[in-house]
Amino acid sequence: MDSPVALGRLEVARTVPTRGACSPEREQSAHLNGCVPLSHQVAGHKYGVDKVGILQHPDGTVLKQLQPPPRGPREMQFYSMVYAEDCCDQCLIDLRQHLPTYYGTWSSPDTPTDSYLKLEDVTSRFQKPCIMDVKIGQKSYDPFASQEKRDQQISKYPLMEEMGFLLLGMRVYKTGSDSVDTYDQHYGRGLGKETVREGLSKFFYNGDVLRKDAVTCSILKVQKILEWFEGQSQLSFYASSLLFVYEGACSPGVVRSDGLLAPKACEQNNNIAQNLSSMFSLHKKACVRTHFQAKQDNGVWTTTQQPNGNRGQREEAEELQRDAEQDTGGDVEVKMIDFAHVFPSDGHDQGYIYGLKNLLKVLRQILEE
């Protein structure tokens, strides 16, 4: 019997996947100098459906059409600022590791007035990409939005302020049936406090096992993004998302002749998850100790040098992380996307931080299942 989460507002479309993330779907015609609509898009404006959309360039990059002003120019300005060759702001330089690589703008000779952001396709190296788009923050509208726009966004998901994140869409590769399950924004909006853990866990379930290795790698990468946000106070992000991608294909040598997941794959998955869980535990201990080692001096917080024992824990955690990523092929990506509503700030982005912490809490609950 399906659970309540699997019924009601759940909209699932099962399709036979393509051989690679960059392959266009069958009968899909080319557009604009050989570009085609992005076949594995899980959320956002879609080419041919909305006024603007996302295309796949023949060179493997992604083309995101600029939205009408002021959103489009604002997003282009953000990418240009972060990836400027003469950028010397360490905060922005550190941010690059959490974003798709930006290659400037692109326009077709046939329609030179239509501009696109040329971006890295984060899914391109995956054979069977499992993809999830999660909007982060307590507000999905920016401070300059009209009251009508605010009311509209709140009505779409009244729990946004309390939850701090919203699942916008996902696609999950099923190893046993060699097919893909897709979930749209209506599925995400149907998730509440009591069902969000089960709802998100579907992204990591491949039909045979819960991919705890992918869960743990995702936690570590989201934690890194949280650390960046906790260390910066110059930008605020609204209606921005995290894009999760992991490899759905089995590792070589762990697939049975009938194409199903072999027991060895489950064993390998559990062993990797245990190693990653140990690393995550060490990472948490180091972070907690760092936090409580801080001491107040004349109203200003300063961090003291950590003892050798704590430094050893950090080094061990980093070494475990490198080993775990090597064991899994590093086949997990978590990138920040959608920056049409990024504004200068003079304080920490508490709404985004709140959302990241709540998302991490749910991911840890999934890991402990």
C-alpha cells in the first residue's frame, strides 16, 4: 500500500532514460544553431512552454535565456561579478566552488536580441543523473516585490517561512526497471512538516536500496555552503535553489546479468555510507569544539587557536572525505543556481541560513533511517 506521500498531489511520470544527460529526447528537433531544449530539466522555465527557457548547446554547456528586466540583467550582473577576471574579493572567489561555471553570454546570429547565460552543465559527467531542485530560504520573493507578488508567492507554499525550503522537482533513476521517475513542483508543495522527510528520501531511493552514500555526500556539500553563508554578510539570496545531482548508475562489476542491482552493490553502498557517517561525525565534533572555543573580549567575538587534538580531527575528517569521494567517484554535486533575486546586504542572510539548517536536519534524519 502506498503511503499518503505517494498519493494525492504526487505527480509521477515514468520514462525510459536517455543514454546520457546531454542526449536530447527522441523526436526533439534542434533550435538555434543546433541547440535543443534541456531534456533533463526538473524545474524552472522550460523552453517551448514558457516565454523563456533553458537550452543545451552542442558543446555541452547550458544556455539559460535571460529573463525580462530587472531579473535577467540582475542575474547576469551577479555571475559577471563573481567570475570577473580581476575579482579579488575572497568571499566571491570562495563562492565559485558552489556555482556552475559561468562562460559569459551567448546569442544566436539568427536572433541576436535574445541573450543567454552560458553555464556549465552540472549533470554532463553523469551517465544516469538523479537530479533534484530545492528552493532555499524563508521567502521566495525579494524585498522590492509588490504586495500582489508577495501574496502570490506565499499562497503557492504557505509553509515556506516555517520550513525554509521547498522541493521544486526531481528525477530519480530506477536501477531495476532502467527507468526514470519524475516529480514536479506540485509534489513538493504537497509536502508538510510530517511528510517532507519521506518525500525527500524518494530522491535517494533507486528502487532497490536507499543511497546513503549519496545522502551523506549531499550533507557534506550542503554543510560547506552553509559555512560560506555563515562567513559572509554582503549578499542576500531570494528564490534561489540548490541543484543536487548524483550518479544513478551502478558501479562497474556490481550489476547482475539481468541488469538488477547485485547484493555487492548494497554492501558497497552501506560500507561507503558508514565511512562517510564517521567522517561527518568527526566534522561535527570539530565544528562544535570550534564554536565553544570562541571567547568574548570587550564585546567582540574572537576564535582561539585549536589544540592539536582538534586539528587532528579536522585532518582526519578531511582525509576520510577525500577517500570517500574517491570510493564513490565523487559522483555527487550540489550547486547553487537561480540568481535573479540577489541583493547587496549588510548582514547575514538569515533566511537562507535557516533553510539550509532545516534541510540539513531532514537529510540527517534520512541518513539515520
